[in-house]
Amino acid sequence: MKIIFSLFVFLIGTLLIAQQKRLPIIDMHMHAETEIWLKESPCYPRADCSGISVSFNDPKELMPLITEQMDKYNIVLGVLSGVDLNESYRWAELDSRFIVGPMVGDPNETSLSQIESGLANRKIKIIGEITSAYYGLAINDPSLDAIFQLASQYDVPVQAHVTGTGAGVHYPITKADPLLVSEVIQKYPGLRIYIENAGFPYIDKTTSLMYIYPNVYGDLSTLAWITPRKVFHKYLKELIDAGLGKQLMFGSDHMLWPEAIGLVIEAIEAAEFLTEDQKRDIFLQ
């Protein structure tokens, strides 16, 4: 009887250990912040993240909190951008899991030579996040052509803030129409580009865009943690039902809130309509 009981305890212990081991995850949307610009969480009303707030006073404290979350959820690779490219480089030097991309806001104030130098020496392996919409410049604005030319020349993907959600009431929504990406792809047919929040809330435009262009992807990032869970799942299910699961990727867009990483992961894992294979496709794209 004691032998059976001991075996039972051993099996339960083994099961618990196995449950604690998470499969690897790639985070396609991370940020190295250099200033604290908002203490509270940016969640929309009724979203299940109202308790998130910044718990530190020095931006230099952010990185260890982020890597702690990466360890917890077994994030093996993180695509990192930020206003200060050198800060992103610093993170990558301290932790080899980070891949650096330059954030591009106003292209007229962006150093092309710095980006090309980073591409040439392989310190930069992706371009983005492109946040030109915040500066009143749509993704198809001619001023961004030089950026896309570099991405095509060095065959690196581009991340773009093309979504109906943005920070503040002054965010120019009309400059972030997902369909404008099609004009970029027509100019640069081989360009791989992924759009933030999978174009939320423009489900029809995003579905059309991703259906026609298999080299257009969408990350499931802020949408999964600043909106109510039902809203996120409804949008995600429509993309899955349209057969676009292979073009969806996990991204936390944690900004100043490390806990957001877990919220996005848990929101995806809680989607009962996803198969395990579909979840792995999202987490490992």
C-alpha cells in the first residue's frame, strides 16, 4: 500500500513539474523605454487589466522586470524597438534573446545612415516599429520609401503601427488604415510586413489585406490586454475563421507594463476556439 501511495505521489509530482514547463514563445513586439510617460495602465473601460501600473521610478529598472517575465513564460526571442536605438542595443548586449529594430516616427528626423549601418553589421535585423501615423504620415507616405527600400535591400521584415487604436485622443486614426499597406506591398512586392493588433478594429480591411498578401502578418499585442477579453476573442476568431491563423503572431507591446506580457499570453491560451496547433503557430511565428 505504501509503495502504491509513494508511486502516486511521484506521478503527481512529475505531472506538476511538467505543467510548469512552458513551450517556447517568440514575442514580436517589445519596447525598450527610456522615460516613464504614464503611471497608470492604458486599458479601456471594462478590460481585465485595471490593476496594472508602473512599479518603478527609473526606466533602467524596466529591463530586468521584462526579462523576468521572459523567463517565466519561456520567451526565447523578443523583437525590440524604442525611441533610443542605443538603449535597444544595450538590452541586446545584456541579453542575447533580443533582436533590435529601429523605431521610425517622423522619417524626416530618422537617421537612414544609422539604420543602414545597423543592417550592414547585422545589429539590426528588423525595421520598426514604424509609428509615422502619430506624426500624421500614413504608411504609404512617399517619405517612408527610403525605409522600405532598405528593408527590401537587406531582406528584413517591417513592423508597422497600422491599427485603429493609438495613444491619446489626438491619434490620427485615418492615417492608420490597414488597407494602405497594400500600396506599400505593390511598390515592394517581396516585403514582409506585420501590422500591430492585426489591424484592429478593421476586420474586413485586415482580412482582405492578409488574404490577398500572404507576406502581410498581424501581431496580437495591445488588443489582447487593453480591450475586454470578449472583444479580443471575437476579433481573433474572425481572423482564424478566415483561414489566417498562419499569419498571426504573438506580441506583447508591454511598453511600461511587464505584466502585460502574461496578459496577452493568457488571453490567447484562453481562446477555446483555438486548437493547440493554432496556438503554437501564433506563439512561434
